Amino acid sequence: MQQQLRVAALRYRLWVALNAFTLAQDYNRDDHDRGDRAQTRQYGYQSGFQDGQCQGRHEGARMTPSTTAARLAQATRDYKS
């Protein structure tokens, strides 16, 4: 009798553990939150674009012709065609 209870308890624990994995897997399906992902991706693209624009304006305002020439020379120093 005691052996049967141990086996039954073990089966129950395994069943609970496997159901927990199954529910977690079901929650992480790709189509579960598709709208939020698309919105988040668009927000990321937009924020990255705006940050790049702002950085470009900032760097463009500090650039002088001598700085630009020096940067170009440094960037192409090791370039071989």
C-alpha cells in the first residue's frame, strides 16, 4: 500500500512539473504578443533614427574643414585599393 502511494505521489509530481513546462512553452508562442512586438520594434527603429539624427547634427556643428580633413586622412590611412 505504501509503495503504491509513493508511486502515485511521484506520478503526480511529474505531472505537475511537466504541466508547468507546457504552460510556460504555450505562453511564449510567437503569436501571443505579436502586436506588442511590432510596436516595440517600430519604436526602437524610430528612437534609433532620431538619436542618429541628433548625433549627426551635434557632430556636424562641431566639424570644421580642418577636422574633417584630419578625420578623412585617418580613416583612409591604411586603405589600399
